[in-house]
Amino acid sequence: MYFRSRNADAAMHVRNRNVDTGMRFRSRNADAAMHVRNRNMDTGMRFRSRNADTGIIILENKSRNKE
């Protein structure tokens, strides 16, 4: 049982790492697209979107720390 659970943990770790990197690249591309779009808007929108991005990053870090 011990060995089986350790292998399951390792498999989960690899799977989670792939999901994390995939999400990170996708979100970075989305941030870049949002940045270009927001630059055409007023500065108020840009500051609001930057705060939203920071909140998302904090949420990702919290979920990663739970593992």
C-alpha cells in the first residue's frame, strides 16, 4: 500500500505540473493580449486589469501551496 500510494503521488505531481505550466503559458498569452487591448482604453481600465491579474496569481500560488 505504501509503494502504491507513493507512485500515485508521483503521478499526480507530474500531472499537476503539466497543468500548471499549460495554464501559466495560456494566461501569459491572455495577459499580453489584454495588455495591448487595454492600452487603447483609459488608464483606469488598465489599473483595474492589473489588479485582477495580481489576484489571479495569488490564487494560483495558494492552490499550489496546498499540495
